[in-house]
Amino acid sequence: MRCGVLDIGSRSVHLKIADLAPGGPPETVTTLKRPVRLAEATDAEGVIHPDAVQSLIGAVTEAAAASAAHEVDELVPFATSAVRDAANRDAVLAEVEAATGVRMTFMSGVEEARLTFLAARAWHGWSAGRMLLLDIGGGSLEIAYGGHAEPAIALSLPLGAGRLTRRHLPDHTPVKKRTVKELRRHVCSVIEEATAELRQQPTPTSYVATSKTFTQLARLTGTPVPASGASGAATGRGPGSPGTQALRRDDLRPWPLRLAALSDAQRAQLPGISAARAHQSLAGAVVAEAVMKVLGVKRLTICPWALREGVLLERLIALAPQAPSVIALPSPRRAAPTSPISKTTV
């Protein structure tokens, strides 16, 4: 079947269309990404501004048209924390459906963690053993742990890079060291309280991260790429290499204060930091360093598969219930996928 996954996030609407067939990975047909910046358009009371809702409607309309043009069998639209946590969530969902015919649902943070873990498990395979997964989004931090396809523990904490930037950091840059230290204490406190059970589990065999935040931090710190998979000799790529796929805590440790001392424009000139994410890059670095410290993580391998891929894989498994081996589809160098959760037939 051909499946379209429509991911409504804090910053953008992302459509991914993929062909699904038992025995193989999701094969990407096309993608479409449009900025909407819902989180930035949410006021202090948690209400998404009408202009942002109209922008969302435009992006969903375009995605629905692209899905129809590519003869998608099923469109799976879902919203994450920006819509899920909005005070006018139900009104936004109803307005989008009335204007586009697409019935969105919202995905819980725990479900995000579970499906992202599924994607990382499929990418790295069973050899990853007990895996700890970290994912920093715009609104939340997802943490998952386990030795099977499904995580034994899945957590979602309100520690997204965008959320923390809006609530704990000033609009202007540079940022004072004292402010950064206060934010770090807050983040560490939340993580320590939420992960008490997790920290009592057996030590993970592998440590994996997904998301733009971790990918950009890996490029920023310039950690060399392993020769193959999660282990092997380093290739020696330098800072800013697009192929960088690992993040070391020792390399990351000085960067929160370095970023705090820079303006947004100066941050955007650094390797891996895009202009669109420059303002929230400080909060992302604080969360990444704090969660690695609290959980005792020295090094993370960056996984290119994430939430959308997890949703696609779950749909693929449903197509082939007698073939559980589809969980461990690709080799670590295979590019691919997409994701699904709320169903709308096109």
C-alpha cells in the first residue's frame, strides 16, 4: 500500500509518502515540508493565534492535494505537542477538518517515545541490545528504554527546546550565564525526578538519539563518525561534517555557555546551527547535556529514523502480522522511511 504520514509539529508540517510492502523497509516516494511555527504563535494562555491556524490550514490543504496526486491509499495525520498542549486544541482540530476535510488527531508524548523507539530499534537491529533512546523536540523531551521492539519504559517530559526558550530564556541574546545555570538546574531537576525508575534498570548496551536538535549538536561539536553502525574506528571527519553521527558529552559540555555568549546571527554561522533554529539552540544544548549527565551517557549515536518512520513501521507490521522480522528491517546505512497514526482515507 502507499501511505502518507502528515506530521504537524511545533515548527512545521511535514508530509512523507512511502510505499509499504511486507519484507522490506518503507520506500519513500516524496516528501513535503512547510513552516507553520505553531509554538511561536501560542500565547501565554496556551492559545494558538488565528493567523497560525490559517497557516496550518494552508499547509494541510497542500499536503492533502499532494497525497491525492500521488494516489495515496491512506493518509495518517497527527499533531504533536504544539497542538496537543494548546488551550484551543479542539477548536483548532475542528477548524482544520472543516477547511480541509482532513481529520487530525494528536499523539501523546508517551506514544511519540514508543514509536520513535520502534524506529530506532529497526534501524540499529537487535544487536543494539538494551537501548536508551533520547529525542528532543520543540515541545518535549522523549526518553525510552528497553531490549525489545517495544520499550519497557517510555517517558515524555515538557523540556522541548522551543518550550524552554519561550518560558525560561529572554527574547534577546546574548544570555547571561546565571540564566543558563538556572535553566540547567531546572532541567536536571525534572529529569532526575522523572527517571528514578529508569536509572534503576540494567545498564543500556547502546545509547541512541534522534531529532534535529541532536543532529545539529553532533555537527556543532564535530564528533567523528564511526566506520560502521554504532561501533568501529572513527573516520576522522572534522567539525561541521554533514556525516557526523555521534555526540559526546565531553564535547558538548562547554557549548551551552558558548552559545549563550552569542547573538542569534552569530549562532547561525556555526556548523550545524540553522538560522531558523538559532534562537532555541541554547535550550537544546542545555537539555542534551543535562539528560546525558543525569542518565550517565558519555556518547550518543545519532539515528536518522524517528517518529514518522516509527509510525510507518507500525503500519507495515500490521500488513504482515505473521512476519515479526520486519521490526529489524534495514542496515545502519540504508536510507528511507516515514510514519502513521490517525487514519484519513484520501
